[in-house]
Amino acid sequence: MATPKGFARTIIVITTISAAIMELIDTSIVNVALNDMSGSLGVSIEDISWVITAYAIANVIIIPLTGFLAEFFGRKNYYIASMIIFTVASYMCGQSTSLVEIIIWRFIQGVGGGALLSTSQAILFDAFEVKDRPIASGLFGMGIVLGPTLGPTLGGYIMESYSWPLIFMINIPIGIIATILAYTFIGKKEGEGTKKKQIKIDYTGILLLAVGIGCLQFVLERGDADDWFASEAIRICAVLAGIGLIAFIWYELSIEKPAVNLRVLNNTNLAFTTIFTFVVGLGLYTSVFVFPVLAQSVLGYTPLETGLTLLWPTMITVIMMPIIGNLMSKGAKPIPFVIMGFLLFAAYAWYSSRVSLDVSRQNFFFIFALRAVGMSMVQLPLINQAVAGLQPKDYASGISLNNMTRQLGGAFGIAMANNYVSHTYAQHRSDLVANLSQGAQAFTTQTNNIAQNFVNKGGFDIGTATTKAYATISNSVDRQAHYLAYLDTFRLVALFFIVVIPLTVFLRAKKVSAADQAKAKAAIAESH
């Protein structure tokens, strides 16, 4: 297949990055609409959160299988079919009138979306000459960072101006245009579609993967909401996840043609890169989850203000990613970028843990700029390190496992943040109440002052005013306890990034011949 040039390549770049961003936006855009959706469908907020869980489970199951499915059906066919599935499912989500209906269609949307991320990466690489592929990595990494950040911004605007079905319906014109452009401009690879009869489907491996990873994702997504192991469903899924994953690993290592080639983890670079990628996923998704909750429930921001606070500094990645890609194409070593990126993200998390309750939106720009630069510096080098030292035939498994690890890191991070916030909130509230008791005279004086204010301005009798004064102080204590709990969570995230930095000594930036480098970089296009 000839490398596209000029206008054709531009269209392919726009199409693939748009498709990847669209898929990633849908991982977070629903978060700001849960209250409206629960009211519209007449269900609880815990029940409607299944729309997030269903999408995440489908995503994490399908991502490691994309290499196999693209080879079986043909990459272009699989890519276009996935776009169509994603677009149709988006429409059906917007038209859903019951909880069960929208959960089913969100799962189907996740099945289609899971392919868009990995396959877009491969097609994008094919659009560039070997020497320019680090630039392609930079462009794709930009999408990985922008997607989850754009979700709350776009969702906040839609919820303030329109209604929740639009968060799904907005995918339809993008999906249709992307499908047409993909069909028109993306060429088939040599031999594509001719290997189907030669490929033996690993049904057992696929089933074990679906059970193991699917149940693990369910436990991570629903554990906090369902009180972890107090829930029978969580206990059952935890057991199934353990059995499924152990059986999956054993089975995939024992057959000749596995659906997911786990043997590539024998490569030290890939094994340790998956650890770094897990932490990157944890940091990226946890920050996009924790800050909006802090901003809206504690700092009083609207959903749109929250999204814009995240968005503008994150746009720095639009500048940074191509620059880093260009530097790496000229021979810059990836490992120093990884170390600096982790240090910058840790600095972002640490500064976030020190903001005051009266912090302005403008003050967050510098903090999130650190996050944007840090993420820009780690995304491309980790994509590069994931395949450093692998044989070209193993790139499919290496990249697929790396992408799956990022998603699992995000799920783990959100579950960790939920659990950590609930526990530290209880501790902080207890400490604050104890301090109030110790300063009983000051507390009584403050209560009387607030009550008198209600009497003077609200016309309440002294009994009602005193009750309202206690409620006001209780709400203030709750707000302060939540504020402190979220700051603690940012410190925990910073700790993850600091702790793994010493592991960079196990990464190798091995120097290879130009011919071998060309083969290795070209093989990225085969990975999905």
C-alpha cells in the first residue's frame, strides 16, 4: 500500500484523530449528565452510573482483541464497521427511554469505540513515512490527552444549553462523515481480507478474557458504589475475575496461536512500560474525575466552567505533542522525556493538593499547564518504548496490551479515588467536629451569630433560626471535609508518579540499525 500524500494524508490524519478523540470523549462526557439522565429515566444515580460501567467494560474487553479482529476481518473493514456500530449505538442511546435499553446500547457503543482507538493509531502510522512516524505518534498522543479532557467541557456546555440525549446524538454527524472519509481515503493493506480462512479463532481465550477483564472492570467501576465486598455481586465478580484471568493467562501461554500474545511480556521494555502506562492512565483519568467533582461540589463551579478550566491549559498538548514527535524523529532519547513527564505530573498533583477554598479559575491555569506538559512528554515516549526490542510480528500484542493497561489504570484510579475520598472524608469530618467540640464557647458564639442573622434577615423565630444555623455549620463542615479529602487524593496520585520513576532504570533505549528501525516502526501499522 502506497503512503498517501498531500490532501489524502491530511484527511486521514483528521479522520483517525477525530475518531480516537470521539471515542475517548465518550468515556467522560456522560459524567456531567448523570443527574439529568437519572431524573429523565426515573432511576437512581447509582443505577444510571451503569451507562459509564457498561461502556468501560466493553472498551477494556475489545481493546486487546483489536489486533486479532483487524487481521481476521481486514483492518479497513473492521475500522469502518466499528465506526458504524459506534454511530448507530450513539443514536440508540439518545433515543433510549429505559435504563436497560440505554445500558445495552452503551455496551454496544463501547464495543465499536474500543476499536476506534487502537485501529486509528495503526492507520495514522500508515499515512506517514518511517522517518516521520514519531510525528504521527505525537499527533495521536495529543488525542489521547485531549479526549478525556474535552468530555466534561462539551458535556457541561450541552447540559447547560440543551438536554442529555444530545451528548450521544452529537456523535452521529461526526461518525457519518468519518465513515465516508475512511471508506474513500483509507486504502487496504496488501493481502488484507485474504487471511480469514487461514486464521483459527481462539474462542476459549476470547471467552476467558471477556469474563476475567469484564468482571475486573465491573469490580473497579462498581465497587465503591456497591460497598465493595458487602455486595454479593461484587464478591461473585471478584472470584470470576480471578479465575478468569488466571485461566486466560495459562491458556494463552499454552497454545500456539492465542487471541492475545502474552509472551511478549517477556520483553523487559514492554513489561515495565505497561507499569508506566498503567500509572499514566491512573493519573489522566483520575485527574479528569476528581477535579470536576471538587470544582462543582466544593468550589461551586458550573459544569461548563469546570470543563473550560480543564480545557484551555490542556490545549498546550496541541503544541507540545508534534514538537516532541519531531525531536524523537531526529534521535532524541525517550527515557529522559518519561522521567521529566512523570516529575511534572507529580508536581501538578502536588500543587493541586495545596489549593485554597477561594482559589480562582485563573490560578488553575498554571497547575493544569504542568499536567498538560507532563502528559505530552510521556505519551509518545511510552508508545515508542512499548515496542522497543519487540519483533515486528509481536507489535500487535504489544500495543494492544499497552492500550488495555491504560484503560485499566484509569478504572483503577477512579475506583481508588472514590474509595479514598469516602474514607478520608469521614476521618476529616470527625476531626473537624472534634475541634468544634473542643472550642465549645467559640462554636456557641458562632451559632448564635448565624441564628441572629437568620432572625434579622429572614424573619425566622429563634428556634427555627437556631436549627438553620446548625444546618449551615454542618454544611460548612461537610464542604471542608470533602475539600480536604480531595486534596489528599491528589497527594496520593503524586505519590504513584514519584514511586515508579526509579523503575526507568529497567527501560532500554537500544540503538538499532536503520534497517531494523525501519522494520520496527513500520510494524506499528500492523499492530491493530
